[in-house]
Amino acid sequence: MNKKGIRKALEKGPPPKRLSETQRLCLEMLHNQQMDVEEERTGFWTFLSDMFRYAGLRLWGTQILMLTVVCAGVLSVYNAPNAISLFAPMFALACIPSLFQSQTFGMCELEAATRASVAQIVLAKLILAGAADLFCLSITLAAAAAKSDFSSNVLQLILYAVVPLLGCMATALWCMRTCSRNSYRISMIACFAAIMLAEGLFRLEPQLFELSALGLWIAAFAAFTGVFARELCFLMEAGKEGKIYGTIA
């Protein structure tokens, strides 16, 4: 039946018996929709606790497993303080599968359509990963200090651990924001490249780990901190304004 036939059938139909009641109910529904009723929203800390049950146990489990490997490696090398930069990227390597979980399983579009944005999900995972990294790095530094009989400079130990870790995490966030299909692979390659670079410097350029080269490590720390803070600002801005973070593959 065409449009003209439908119109004729409606014109010949019985007159409406409850027209006024229907109009009144429609007006009430429109009036209720126009009222500014504040919707109930999930707080961020509640959302973070939900994310911990969803991804935090797995993330912390991989970090604890990596911590065992790192501590065994630190206690087995002859110059443990200088070797921390070789093992620190491993903690970032353990975080990357959880951060890129939605891309790995093809869930980017579904996460982008949910009430919690992709940026909020990544930020919650990043907080959980940061807490795990702080815990693991503290134990690693304590193990390295004990191996050297607590004769090492504390600032040097912290820089040797934090600089490569910051570089790997900043690279992962940059890849997540700018790359579509290869961000997971590039982040993994960056972590392995950081490990190989640290091993090369540890074996071929030992003077970079002396106290006289502390300024270079401080400069690298400032540079990686700036890049990481910039990517973190992009992430928080996208989460606050509800924008899509990165690209949907």
C-alpha cells in the first residue's frame, strides 16, 4: 500500500475515543523530559574499583611475576645498580597487554559506545599500572641497594629505574593516541629496544653510569617526564570532555 492509500484508510477509520487523554499524557511526558533531572553517575573511585576487579588482578599478577624475574636478574649480575636500567622496561612490558586489551580483542568500538569513555578506561588502567610499578620498583631498588651493600647513590638508582620506564610508558601512550593498527606492536618493540639499548650502554659505555654523568640522566628524566605529562594531559582532557581517545581501528 502506497502513501496515498494509507492516508485514505486512516481517514475512514473510527474517530479517536481518548484523544484528550492521549494529548494530556504526551504533554506530561514532554514536560518531564524538559526538567533538568540530574542522572545518577558512577564516581571515578567506584569505577576504579570495578576496573581493578576486571583488569587489576591480571595486571598486578603479571607485575609480580615480572618482579620475580627482575629481582633474580638484579641479584645475579655483578654490578646491580647500573643494571637496573636494563630491567626497568620489563615492568612497562608487563603493563602493555592490559593497556591495549581492547585493541587486541577488537573491542574499541564497543568501549567507545559505552557510558565510560575509552580515555577513562585507559586512565583507570594507568593508575593501577602506576601503583603496581611503584611497588615493584621499590622492591627492585631495595634489592639493588642490598646487593651493593647500600653504598650506591640513591638518586642514581632512582634515575636508572625511572628514566627507561617513563620512556616506555610515554611511547605507549603516544602510540595509543596516534596510531591505529600497529600501536600495540610499536609499544612492545619500544620496550624491547629500551632493554637492548640499556644492555648496550651497560656493557659498552660504563662511564654513563658514573656520578659524573648524573646530569645526562637528569636531563633525560626531565625530557621523558615532559612527554609523559603531555600525553597524560591529552588523556585526561579526552576523558573529561568525553572525546574519543586515539583512533578506532
